[in-house]
Amino acid sequence: DVKVTQSSRYLVKRTGEKVFLECVQDMDHENMFWYRQDPGLGLRLIYFSYDVKMKEKGDIPEGYSVSREKKERFSLILESASTNQTSMYLCASRRTALHFGDGTRLSIL
Amino acid sequence: QKEVEQDPGPLSVPEGAIVSLNCTYSNSAFQYFMWYRQYSRKGPELLMYTYSSGNKEDGRFTAQVDKSSKYISLFIRDSQPSDSATYLCAMTLYNQGGKLIFGQGTELSVKP
């Protein structure tokens, strides 16, 4: 079974902080994704990556960056956290079907 | 117009009912279709992955694809309270790689 592991289930940070969300997958997938999920807005793609050191902007990349130094690890970075970035963040990886982690519920105070 | 439309519900049914969840899409190039189930405070879990038009069955779940009408469905037979969750449809152009386009999700409640 594919396993996508997100480092934190719940996280509370303050505005202006630099926040790192980590994700690891164990199936040697080349494609990895970061989404945020908000009530009424559904899943929105922030960034994705086709390979190591490769990244592509999704639909809402503003205020975020990513890092993919190793194939199995994809990190999402909030450069200067703001309250409107309070959300559920979901990491996923894919060869054919997309497989999700359990999410990180991030609160920015 | 959104690329994928899904009725957000909520949908409430009695235990044992047959449930039909539906998505329509506008891009006829979509080739691969998925259904996900998401319990509260968890990540989406893959239920079904289909390619061709027609039906695919897995236990109580049947996924149906009609490419000519650009319409996909998920049927749940003998629904159980444990089926209460949000169901998301998703589709993509490519079997491997590329991003998926998701519906908004339908919230389902199965009452005992």
C-alpha cells in the first residue's frame, strides 16, 4: 500500500513566521502535490513536482514555495504566514491514482 | 463554468439505501476517473480508478463512466452508517503524471 506521511497533524503558528510542512512518500512516485482544502472551496492545488528539484505552480501559489531535494520528500513553505493561510493542507503523490496523506490542520494566529 | 461539477449535497439516506453520486465535466479530453472518500479530519482515500466507459464494480461500490455524455457516477449499494463521508470525484488527462481536477465533493450521511 502507498503511504504518504505528513509530519504534523496539527500545527499552530503566528503571523509572520516561516512555516515548513513536510511530506514523505514510500512508493518511489515521481509526482508529488500540495493542496489546501477549505470549506466551500474544495481542494485547491498550490504546487506540484514532476521530479527532484522540479516544481510547477498550481492554482494558488502566492505566499507559498516548495522544495524537492529528494524524490521521496516534498516540502511546502509558507514564507511569512498570514491568517488567511489557516487551512487543511494535504500532500499527495501519484503514479496513476493520486494518494493522499492525512493532512496537516494549520492555524495561523 | 467549472471543469468538473459535483452536487455538494448534503445528501441524507436511510441505512440500506442505494446511493448515487454524480459528476459532470466539460473537457472531453479527460480519460481517467477516480472516486475518493474523505472522512472528517482525514485525507481523501481512493475508492475507484476507472478508464473506459462502462461500469467497474468493487464490493458494494460501482463506478460508472459515460464519456459520450461526460458524466460519471458512483453507486453505493446497501449503504451503511460507516459510508457517511464526503465523496470527491476527480479526473485527469494522463494515466501517469499530470494534475487531477476535482469536484467540490458531496457530503453523504447514512442514518441508522
